[in-house]
Amino acid sequence: MSRPDSIQGTPRYIAVEGAIGVGKTTLSKRLAETFNYELLLEKSDENPFLERFYQNPKQHALSTQLFFLFQRTQQIQELRQNDMFEPVRIADFLIDKDQLFAQQNLEPDEYELYLKVYQHLTIDAPVPDLVIYLQAPTNTLLDRIQKRGIAAEQLIELSYLENLNKAYTEFFHYFDKTALLIVNSAEIDLVNNEDDYQQLVEYIATVPTGTNYLNPRPTLL
């Protein structure tokens, strides 16, 4: 099925990013349906170390991180190999963010080892045409995590989420690899508010460049 004519010029590879609980996967699925793009999703539930990491972070951080790294790079490599046949995609992760979690969770010697593996595996990783960074206050993230009820995630502590959220903010403050759209998901409801969602779709269809911010449209009185 071909894409609608009105969005033929949209970015061919879009990544949606943000901290745990911000709504990356939900938005990615909706965008993939709207633009008729292939969907590339993280598979956190396949990581056998993740629940053990939340229970005992220091003991299981390296195994958890390396599993995610191998998993994500395998998906990225498959993306590159199939690019001629599936040229348009929405992903709910950016491979660069893997280092954010590594920096937060690993001891210095573990991180040094991780970096050597990361640098080897991510050579020539394709860069998205657009990254959508979803922001939200830490308390909002924790509330959403608790409401969606994934068992392993209920062990996440507020301090861990706060540090991770700060790392994301700093990372995207300096991000300049490709077009970036920063969305405050606490102010804009891209799931339940159709006007907010259409505002995002219209933005994507302009084939944006540089760093931009999506703010709620003013309410007409």
C-alpha cells in the first residue's frame, strides 16, 4: 500500500526517543499506522537480565546493558541490509541512547569495556532523518510507569528515573546529528488529543531541519 500523496515527502527514517514511561512505543505505533511505515520496536521484554537489574542494579548492570546493545545493533544492522526493500521506518529507539543508560548504570571499568564493544558494533549505523524527543517531568514518568503495570518496572526508583531524565535532557541539548523535534508530552497529548496529534503529523510532513519545539496550539476563544 502506497503512502498518501500529502505525506510523500516525509522523512524516511524517524526515531522517537525519551525516558522510560514517556510514551515512545505508543506514539511510534500510531505514526507508523498514519504514514504506513514499517515499525521497528525495542524488545525490552526479551531481555532476561532486566528484572534482575531492577532488583540488584550493580550486579546485573553490565549483562543487562550488553544484551540491549547486541539486540539494538542487530535491529539496526537488519535495517541497513533491508534498506533497498523497506525504505521507510519508525523506530521507538535511537541507538545513541544506549550510552546514556550505560553511563548511568555501569562502573568505570565496566563502562570502558562497554564502550569498546559499542564502538565496534555501531560503525556505520544509519542516522534517522528526524528524531522526536518526548519530554516529561520525572513524577509524570513514574506515574505512567506505575499505571501501565509492567511488573519489572515497578521496581524502578524515583532517583534512578530522575538521573536518567537529566541525562536525556543533557544529551538532546547538544544533539545535532539530524533534525530534532522536542515535545513536552506533559503539555501535549499525542495519544488522546486528535488536534495535538495532527499538529505533529503536519510538522513531520514539512520535512523539518534543525532543532524545533512542538507547543500546544493556542485555544481560540
